[in-house]
Amino acid sequence: MKNLFIRIRKILWKIIKWFFILSITGVILFRFVPVPFTPLMIIRFVEQVFDSEREIQFRKDWEPIANISPLLVKAVMTSEDQRFNEHFGLDMEAIQKAVQYNEKHKNKKRGASTISQQTAKNVFLFPSRSWLRKGFEVYFTFLIEIFWSKQRIMEVYLNVIELGNGIYGAEAASQYYFHKPANQLSVHQAASLAAILPLPLKWSPTKPNARVVRRTEWIKRNMKYAEGLEE
């Protein structure tokens, strides 16, 4: 029995050691290399294949952040993470407010995920609501905050986010919806793309429902207060 415990301990130690080695190596690699695909992209493609009502398509064009409109950067910061330049991955103030809100509104939950957290989740993890996945999300969030610049986090985020059925990233979305490159987006177009982020498979920037219209106008009004992206 003692030998069994020793063997199990050795195996667990090897698993933990290689997890840290591979995760840190992967984060450092993607500091310099474009992310080719994400777990969510794989899941969505499989869903397309088995769903006869959904068109099978995959649109993803990686562009450096210099080729993405600063208006879109401001729009997503306004919509998703207004303290992006200030926090180190987790926005404790937003988390506290979300907890207080959720205690009062049991049937309508509010999240507090930062752009850093969303990037870590999209690139390195499969979608899940478990506490285990949330723990890994925090781990990878701190890793990218350590090894990536804020500019790189935003660059990756804007290149992998889901913005429609089989549409990923700012450039692919801009070409699909507006027939123009992402560096030529207008204020309204940038705000409307940011507005559909919560439900990109149900909402459209070009055929907006009432909620998308309200979100777009709110983002446009508040973009003027958004800070620029830090290097």
C-alpha cells in the first residue's frame, strides 16, 4: 500500500510539473505567434456540422493591432472592461459590484470577467461554468498579465473573439458585416460590433434588435471617456 501511494504521488507530481511547463511555454509562445485556433472555434465547427440549420463557415483573419481601428479598441473597453489598463487581470471592484447585484437579483446574473480573463478563457480553455475551469481561468489570466503586454492581450482578444456564426476576430467581422477592413470602422460600426459580444450567435450589428440598438448607443456615448490602449 505504501508503494502504491508513493507511485501515485510521483505520477501526480509529474502531471503538475508538466502542466506548469506546458502552460507557461504556451503563454510565452503566443506572446509572439498568432493564435491559429481556439477550443471554442473547434466546438462551434462541430456544432455547425451537426446542425443542419446553421451554415458551415469559418472566417478568421489575423491582423496586428496596428491594423485594427482604435475606435474598436475603445468600444470593447467601454463595453467589456473599462478598467482594462488599471487592473492586473481581475477587476476586484467589478467583482464586488457583481456579487452585490447577484445577491439582489437571483434570476438575472451579472458577470465581471475582464478582457484579460476572456482572452485567457478563449485561447487556453474549453467553455464551462465549473469552479475548476474558473480556477484555471484565473491561473492563465495571471500568466498572460505577466508575460504579455496590455497591447498584446488586446491584440489577441480582438483576433479570436466570436462575432457571429463561424466569424472570429475584428477583421473577419468587419469584412463580413461591413465589407471593409477593421482599420476603417466608423464609430457606429465599432460600437455595434462591441454591442453584440454578449450574444454573438443571436445578435447582429447590421440587423440589430432593440437591445443591440440601446447597447450600441450607450457604447457610443461613453466611448469618449475611454482611455487609449497602453503599450
